[in-house]
Amino acid sequence: MKKIARLLTVIATTSIALAACSTSAANRTANRTSEGIDDAVLSPFEDLNLTRAPIPPRLEAIVSPYEPVPILTCEAIGAEVGELTAILGPDSDAHLAKTGISEKAADGAADLTLNTVSSTLSGFLPYRSVLRFASGASEHERKLKAAYDRGVERRAYLKGIGAAMGCAPPAAPHPDAGLKPAPDIELR
């Protein structure tokens, strides 16, 4: 009963915070929350391994993030980085795309609401960690996380190669990411 009261308190607090936000930020929060509410509500089913997020085939195919790049051009690197970004979401240098304070607040409010719904519903499962182990859900989550980690590492590796080649984003990090230009070194 306390968890339901906590959930209602967080939802009420989020609603009050949204009322103070601009209309576009409130719409952004509502959209992000409605997009993610299905996953939040289904989280207990993931704990029981009744539903599971599939491992994207592109990430499953990465054996090592440092595999050779088949075609060493800026366009090919940019295309592969684009494929990975479509699966993984924005890279760490994407924050440089000027997000306003109201958008950040809206994203934070949506994340808070979704995390609260998910943790409250998952909290109803007694012996959750034992159930996750017995059902195979924790093993699947480990494999999924490892695949995403390899994808993030591959994208970083490709961007490093692209930066060394002098490529423009997305084949290299954003220019404002703090990367210093490579010194001109004469190789003998």
C-alpha cells in the first residue's frame, strides 16, 4: 500500500512540475511518458522472463569492437556509425546539440515517472532476484547489456578512426567534444 501511495505522490509531484513548465516542455514530457509507459508496466513480466527485449542482430554480430573496418572511407565509417546510433541512441557528444533547460526538465520528469512506475510494479514480486535467476531473465539481461556495450565500444572505435582520418561527424566526434587536433607528425 505504501508503494502505491509513493507512486501516486510521484505522479502528483510530476504533474505539478509539469504545470509550471512551458507547454512545449509539458507536451514533450507527456509524449516521452506515453512512449515508455508500456515498457514500465511490463517490467514484472521481464523479471519472470515472459517478455524480453530482443538482442538486435546488428549488435549480436559484433564479435569484437575492434574488428577491422571493411571499407576505410569517411562515408563507410559514417554509415556504420549511423547504423549503430539508430540502435543505441545518441552518442555522448550528441549533448552538444543545444538542449534547453525546459527540455532537460521535461526529460527528467518523464524518466522519473517511468522509473517510479517500473520499480513500483516490480516491487510487488517477492524474491525478485531469485525469480530473475530461475527464469533466466538475469542471464538474458546480462547478454543484452554486453551486446549494447560492444555496440557503444564499436561506435567509439569507429569515431576514433574517423577522427584520425579527418572525417566530419557522424564519422568522427562532434568538433566541440573537446578533441584536440592531431599533431602533424612526420613518419619515417
